[in-house]
Amino acid sequence: MNSPSVSIIVPCYNQAQYLDECLQSVLDQSYDNWECILVNDGSSDNTEEVAKKWVTKDKRFKYFVKENGGVSSTRNFGILNSMSTYILPLDGDDKIGSDYLKLGITEFENDKSLCLVYANAAFFGIINEFWNLPDFDFKKFLLNNCIYCSAIFKRTDFISTGGYDEKLEYGNEDWEFWINLISKYDMPKIKRLNYTGFFYRRKVMSRDVELCNDPIKQSKTLFEIYKKHHKLYDEYFGGYIHNLRQIERDKIEIKKLLKSKKFVINLFTNKFLGLEFFKGTDSKILK
């Protein structure tokens, strides 16, 4: 009996300098029934040259080119052009441990009710340290993502969710995708491997760093996520949705702002104040 297949989806946008290291970690997998879909999202560097080298090296690497559309559209494109039972997204500047696929697929095959499998993780690059991920709790997860973008999931779940939201241009598209996927299960089961299988590259400048440094983009992104899943947030948090990270930073200021009608008016006319807090059930806004 053949082992289940896995498609590793690698969006490529001007990260050719890191791509060899990423793809070597794919080639080093102890699990061999995989394909790696490389999607060039309109890069202006030598991504194509690097990618074609790997296609020549191993036929399991497959190369596609598309017009620039962002990471969500690139992942969606790659998955739709994949052929496997399971999917693993992997950004072109990150890498995975050699046993990640083997251990992850074993968990799925031993428990068909699982919806996500991921591993312990570590940072590398300008920071080299263990990534202390909290245990998964869905209510807390709705407020703060604790699953990186490179978890393993079923291709059928990708189809049922409609894929990554391409409107989330600034980031957090992986978090929204996980919320969408997990919430479709009545009793979602998620497994984190006791194995350091994912390595996230820390750089001076990246898309995540840019988002963290821009409170306006943060607020717009969070508003889109909360608006899309407002029924779910209302179920767990009632009429008000609190982002605990902001509350923990400045509880006193939050209380002052909540008493201000100007704050609510500004928020609901999309004039964001850079705060990760808003009222979440107004039908005119959240329909």
C-alpha cells in the first residue's frame, strides 16, 4: 500500500537568496511521497533561475509562474495545481525538519478526525532560539494566532473553506484560514508534534515586521477577520470582542476609550485608531 501523498506549496516572491536552503530542507525529508509546487509570484530577482535548477535536480519539484497577486493568491494557485491528499504551505525563506512530513502524516493516518498537524518551532536568522508556542485553545486562538503558516492539512478542507482570503493583503491570511478551517469541524482535533519541525527565518525587514510596526494595517486586517467571522466571535465573546494583547498593554486607556462615543463612531466609519478592539455585532457593519 502506497503512503499518502503530500504537496508542499512554496510561494516565491523576490526571495531567491533563501530559496536553496528552503528547498534543500524539502529534499532532505525522510518521507518521500511528496511533490513541491514552486510558484513564482512575479518576482524581479533570479527566482526562476534557482527554481528551475531544483526542477532539474528532482522531478518532484514543479515550477509555475503567475502575475503578482500576493501570498494568498499564490498559495491558492499552488494548491489548486497540486495533486496530493495533504498540503503543507512553506514560505520560500523558511525550512522544515527532515522528519516533519513523516511524523505529521503518521498522525493523520492514525487519527482520521484530525484537522491540523504542526510541530514545535524555532527561529533562525538574526534570532536563533526556540519558539515557545502556547498550547492550542480555540477561544484564545480567536484572539491570538498560535499556529504558524506551515501546518499540514487535508486538501479536501482547503476546497471546503474556499482557500486563503486574497483580500487580506497585509498579512494574517494564514490565521484567518485556520479559523475558517477549524470552525467547520464540530469537534476539531489539532495535534502539535513533540518535534522541532519548523524553522522560521527572522529578518530585519519582513512582511510580518511591517505589519507589527503599522497599527493602521493591523486594525484594518483584524477588522476584516472579525467582520468575516463575527458570528463565531459573538458566540465566544458576546457583544464586544476584546483583543487581549491590547488590553494587557494598556487596560486603563481601553476603559477610557470605551466611554468615548467619538471612539466608537471613528471605529465604525473605518477611521481606525490603531487599537485591536471593537464592538463586533452591529448588523449594518457586520452583514
